[in-house]
Amino acid sequence: MSISATCPGCGKTIAAPDTAAGHKAKCPQCGAVVSIPDNRAAALAAALKAASPAKPDAESPAEAAPEAAATPSPSRAGGGPSKHSGATTTVSRLLARTSPYGTLRLLAAVIFGVGIAVSVLTFLGGLGALIVLATGGNPWAAVGVFAGALVLAVAIFLGAKTVSELVRLWADVGDHARHMAQMLEESVGGRLGDDNTP
């Protein structure tokens, strides 16, 4: 590797070996004294910089301030959350957790569970009557009793399921009504807050 130097007398560029760095030499064309620059430290720094992975420079406070200023605030002027901040989902979850219709949902589950239990007991009762009457010599009566118990068990099951679904629907409609009222209240409150902003 050679070091380039420019002659101050004739302007010719001469090449000197690395060992001549920091020394003086004569120009082969005009004989003027040429100082050979010692740029080994700069070359070493450049080589190290090229070999190391690029690291982002730390932002100065002045550069970071515009980004912080450009970041929108999570709250509106009215004091409430913005529409696009996912507040609606949070409000929905809170409404579901604090819903006064939780008792209705529990009642719906109890009605459905009791209906299943009564249906199973009715079916087992009919099956037991079938066995007892069939062994007693009344097969037609046994079949009639079992068929009636089976129809009654299905009717109880379907009735309990229908009532349970109606109660659950009632709770869902109530929660949706509360949710719509909450959204309307937030919308009106936000508009009033925006209108009152100077």
C-alpha cells in the first residue's frame, strides 16, 4: 500500500511507501521537498469503521423532541379516550363484567341445567316403567308409558332450552342497550368538550 502526496512545486502526485509516512521526500520531477502525510491512523479508523456493524447514532434531545411533539396524545380535549384507541373494546369488556344482567345469564344456565336433569330423570323413569311393566306381562302398557315418558323428556328439554335462550337474549339486549347508551354519552360528552375548547 502506498501513500499519495502532492508536490507543492509542480503539482504532480507522487506515491510513497508506507514507511515514508510522516517524513519528507524530494519530488522526482522538480526536486522540491514534499511532505508525506501520515494518514495511517485515519486509514485504520476507516477500516475499523467499515468492519464494525453500523450502529445508529443516539438522537440528540433536539431531534427527539419533534418526534415526541408529533406523537398524538391518547386523550382528547374533552378528557375522554379517542375513538381509535381501542377504548370501545375496553368499555365493552367493562360493561360485560359489571353487567347487571349477569344474574339473568346465571338464571338461563340454571334453567337449562335443570331442564336437562329433569329430562334425563323422566327418560330414566320411563325406561324403568318399561322394564317393570314388560316383566309384569303388560308389554303394550310398557311401550305406551315409555313413549309418553320419552315425549315428555324431549318436551321438557326443548322447553328449558327455549326459556334459557330467551332469558339469555334478554340479557344480551339489555347489555347492548347499555353499551349504546354509554357510546352515545361519550360521543355527546366528547363533542361538548371539543366545543368548549378555546
